Amino acid sequence: SCKTDKKVEIKTIDVSSEKISQKLDPNAVYSKAEFSIKGMTCEMGCAKTIEKKLAKMDGMKSAIVDFKNERATVEYDIAKINPESITKTVSAVSSIYSVENMQTTATAYTSN
């Protein structure tokens, strides 16, 4: 989590090794959702942590959290994930985060 004190700490992070690979079901039906995430105070400690947690969900095809715009975009298998489980995952990272204005696509699609 983020710290609001003014001490500067420099860390080098190898993001190439943090790619998450999941086996996706070729017959799955996917949906997209966009939503706001309130309560984030920094890009690495907040946004990237939330993004990683979302990406690790079983059935998540992609997850992108944009710290500057307080927005997230996800693609997920509708048989394994729903908007409520996405909201729970974000809130489970920290109680200061809240999901607002979730909009899902009207049509689902297959990855083929």
C-alpha cells in the first residue's frame, strides 16, 4: 500500500517477470466492463496492485487499471466472473478502494 510520508525510496522493479499467464477456455464467452476505482493514491502501490489482483482472477482475460483517470477496463469469462466478483476483488485489496459506475458491454463475444 501507499505511504503518505515524504521519505523518498527508489525501487527497481522488473515488470517483465510479472506477466500473468492463464489458460483461457477457447469456448468461453467473454464480456468487457469499465469502471471507476476511487481511493487510489499512487500508481505502483495502488493501481498496479489492483490490476494484478484482477488479472489473477480465474476467467480474467485482461485487466488494465489507469491510475491517472481512476478507470479500469477488464475482459472476463462470464461463466466464471461477474460484476459483483470484480467489485469484491477490488475491495478486498483494501477497504479504501471502491468501484463506481461499472458499465458492461451489452453483447458478449467468444475469443475465436
